Amino acid sequence: MCRILMVHREIEQLSQTYYNKAYQHESFLKVSLQKKEVLAGCCVLVSCRLLNWPITMATILCLINADPTLVGEVYQEMISALKIEAPIVLITDVIETHIQEYKISSLHLPEEFAENSKDLTRCAVALVELAADSWIVTGRKPVPIIMAAVYLAWQSLRPTKQRLKTSLEKFCQIAKVNKYRPAVKRIAEIKEALCKLGKEIPWVREAVTPDNVVQHVEDILQHRYALLRRAMRTHQDALQEGRKAGFDNSLTEETDSVQSSELVEQTPNSSSVKQCEPNEEGAPQPRDGDNNPCTVSELHSGPHERNDVELNWGKRVLFAPPCVIRAKRRRVEQPELQDVTGDEEISDSEIDSYIRTPQEARDFALTQKMFEKS
């Protein structure tokens, strides 16, 4: 593994030393062969971190092809048993090391495609931090996100026609690195987050779209905290206006329904129907103590619809974790069939479902009147 990673000789020797100590430790004497293989990867990981060679745990996972949960458990158990104080690797160091694999300096590429590694690292780090603020990195592997950030940083530092037309696959070919397929989706997600902030830039008059947002990346990253606050404020105002417009529409529909029902003569079936009238504040109030018919649609909204709204709360906020935005539908367990004897008690909710609401009674009266005229 050390030779595949092309690390220094010191890291290889330190990894071998830690593996010999851990292999003979009582915590790892009676374990499976798979756990011993994972232990070797953890020794390489901690040795690289101790000697300032930043690699991610995802890299070790690719080498040993193991379960991430198992690797995490073995890693924590190993540093606890050997009493190792492993430093935390900064994302800046990881990105800087990752960018060294890209052959995009002036020594490898023409001037229109070459880029300075320091400027590329600075912009890529800012894009990854923005992705973290917008929940894009949550539950995702780090390498595709870093590749997406490097690609967008490379385009934004010099947004020429040649760079903007260069796809990720072409970029990986000229940089001589392997393309990670999830990086394409991460690019689209980062562009979407950039568009939400780019729309709040006061001096940008044109519409910010995924096609031209790369040209505004420098301004967005420079003022991202102010733009983030402004975008969240704009999103909240839009939600409040939407709720107000929806309430006004529902109130208008109820008023039209009341006016049309007043034109119909009351029948014995509809004698108990009461009309609703708006109060001083504009909210509908029932007459004669009856239930308010204007809230019937809310009362009879299905539990499935309410559950969908509660589960997909990510659609109501500006940024949310991917698992919330694209939430999987939970499988509803079907109740087991029971023998029906006819002696079961009827619940109050079932009884209420058989009673006509004022709105249903009014609709029934209108329908009956139409049939009598025909």
C-alpha cells in the first residue's frame, strides 16, 4: 500500500512498526483475517497523518476494499490500544496534495490551459467550504467533491471560451488524472448553490444560470457570507408571499362558493347548512355556532399528504442535506388481515367520516337542485 501511494520510506517503516505492535496486541490477537487487513490500512493511514502526508480514509478504503464502518472502528480501536495521538488533517492540506496529481502547470500545458497550483488551491478550498455550508458534502465521498471544486476553480480563474467549453472528461485527460463519475453530479450541485448566491449580487444585471455562473465565481466566493444571508432572507420573503397568496386564493374560492349557494333555495337536506362570512380581520367565521366550513379542506387533507410535507421539509428551505431533498419513500407496512365478526367497536373517527360536513351538504343540495331542473 505504501508503494502504491508512493510515500516516503519513513512512512513505510513507521507503518510496519505500528502493524507489528498492533498485531501482537491482545485486542487484535483473535480477530478475523479481514480485520487484520483493515488494521494494515489503518496503520498506513495514521503513519501518513503523523508525518504530514495528507490522505483521506476514502483512499485507504479503495486500496483495501473494506466497509467504511469497519475501518472506522478498527482505526479508533488501534489508536486507543497503541495510545497514538493522530493529528486531524485539514481540508486545505488534502486539496493541496490532491492538486499535485493534476499536470496543469505551465511545464505540462500551453498557456491558455495552464494554471498556478497556489491559486487553484485557494479557489478550490473556497468552493469546498461553500459546498459544506450548503450541505453538499454531507454523506458524500471527498474525492469527487474535490475534483468538482478543482474543475470549477480552473474554469473560473480564467473563464475563456476554451476553458468554458472544456468538459470534465476532457479536463481529466489533459490533466492526466482518472475521472470520478460522481464528480459530474457534484459539479451540477455546486453550480446550483452558486446560482442561488449569484442572483443576489447587486451589480449583476443578467440572469445567473448554470451556464454563466462560472464567470461570477470570484465575486461569489469573495462575498459569499453576505450573499448567503441575503439569499436566505430573500427565500424566506418568497415563502411568506407564497403563503399569503395561497390564503387569499382559498378565501376567494370560499367567497365564490358562498355566493353561489345563496342563489339556491334551501331544501330539507340542506336546511342545516350555514354560510360563512369574513370577520373584521378577513378570516372566515361560522354562523350560529356551526363548524367553520372554510376549514373543511384542511381537516380532510389526507395524512399521506401531510406526511410528505413533513418528510420533504428540505424543499421549503434554501439549502438542505441531500438525503432530505431526495428522500426515499418509506415502505408502509400493511396491517395484517383480521377476522371480521361484526361485533367490533366503531371508532369516533370512523363515525365522523360518515357524517356530512357543511361543505358536503351544500354541494349535495346544489347537485340535487340541478337534477330537479333537468
